[in-house]
Amino acid sequence: MVTVGAIVQARLGSERLPKKALLPLPFSGGPTLLQHVVTRAKAAQCITTVAVATTKRPADDAIHTFCQDKQIDFFRGSEDDVLERFYTSAQKYELDVVVRLTGDNPFITPATIDEAVTQHVAAGADYTITEGLPLGTNIEVVSFSALERAANEATEAADREHVTPYIRREQGFERQTITCISALSSLRLTVDYPSDYALANLLYAKLYHQDKLFSFADIEKLLQEHGWLANVNTQNQQRQAFASEADEFESAAKALKEGGYTRVLQKLEGVRR
């Protein structure tokens, strides 16, 4: 039998929104962001274990204490080598398949996790990712064998810091993408900035008391009634971990082209050559 678990990366060192993982949601006394992520992951039928992977930094002692108080499994490891921390967590809990989550994405859905894991196992994949869902709600699934290989082979700092770029880039890994259709695909449902937190509070304040595991359909209905909510955090930019330099260049080139900066793009292409 395949053992499937979710590992939630969490730390308190965010510069843009300090200690965000332990902020209440909604602000008027709800559970923390991290608690919501854990609760939603545990609600997925395929998940047998949910563990929080944090760092050994004294600043993250509060996450350690939180997990102990809430009886949540946890592991403490390197701050910078997140790949090693993630791999060692999976090893500790003897997982065959790992769902990678982060403590600042409190809108993930159990249904998405179950679908991604089901297709991952059926395909015998090393790496599976969903696309097309709101930012902060797509799911990565990694087989332990692929994670172990990455942990043993990856040497670049970016590969160690972001966990999956090596698996997404190198030859020999079986990868698949699950394309999802969502009317909310342009919505930011991650919490990186104060305005992201503001939107999360507004959505949770309206929906959480009705259904603690409210769905995308519930959010969509609310936005149809209050369209202005979708504009609360549109100014925020998401930092991205690219699998390769080529992917990063293509993303930058696309943004320059869409913005009409053709001369800058030509110079960038010239430098690249």
C-alpha cells in the first residue's frame, strides 16, 4: 500500500509579512494560517500524515510550540537547505508519496489534493503538478524516490532552497501536469503581503462560519456578489522559483513583450546570445 503524506513548509522569517504562518484567520480570532493548511490537508482522503517542516532557528521555536500544543507532527531542519529538510521529513514519516504544501496557502482544497495524488499514483509519476487554479492553490506531488535522488544529486543553491526545480528540470524524472479549469485562475489566494492577508480575512470572515472547508465554488459565488474583492491584492507580484535559466528568461521576455518594452527585450536577447 502506498503511504501518502503532506509536508507543510513553514517558518516565521517573512520580510513582507512577518510571522504570517501564525497570524489568525479571520483576524477576529480564527485559527492560524498554518492551522488552516494542516486542517485542509488532513481532510483529503488520500492523506495519512500531515507534518510541518520548519527550521532550527530560535525564531521558529514558536512554530515548534504551536505544533506541540495542537498535536501536529513536525520536523526541524536546515533554514537554507529546504530540500534536505523536506526530504528528511518525508524519510522520518516513511512516506512513499509526498504532497508539498506551504504554510501561507490557506485556500488549498482537499479535492485538489486527492485528484493530484490519484493521477500521480495511477501514472507512476515522479512529479505531478496542477495548473490553472488560483495562485496558492495548485498542488505539487513528489514520489519519495525522486525526492531522494534530488536530495543526493542537487548542488545548486536554488535547487536546495526551492525543493523541486531539480526534479522539474533534470532528465530521468517522469513528470506530468494536470490542467484544471477555474473561473478564479487570475485570483491571488496566497498570503505574502498585507493586502493578501486582507483578502484572506475578507473571504474567511464571509465563508468560514458557513463551511470550514469552503470550496472554490463558494469563493466564486461570493466574488459574483462582491466583485471588488478580486481587486484587493492585484498589485502584488509573486516571486517564482524557476526550474532553469531558460524558463526564467522566457518569463521575463513574455512580461517585457506584453508591456510593450520591445527595445529592452531586443537588448536582453542580444546579451543572452
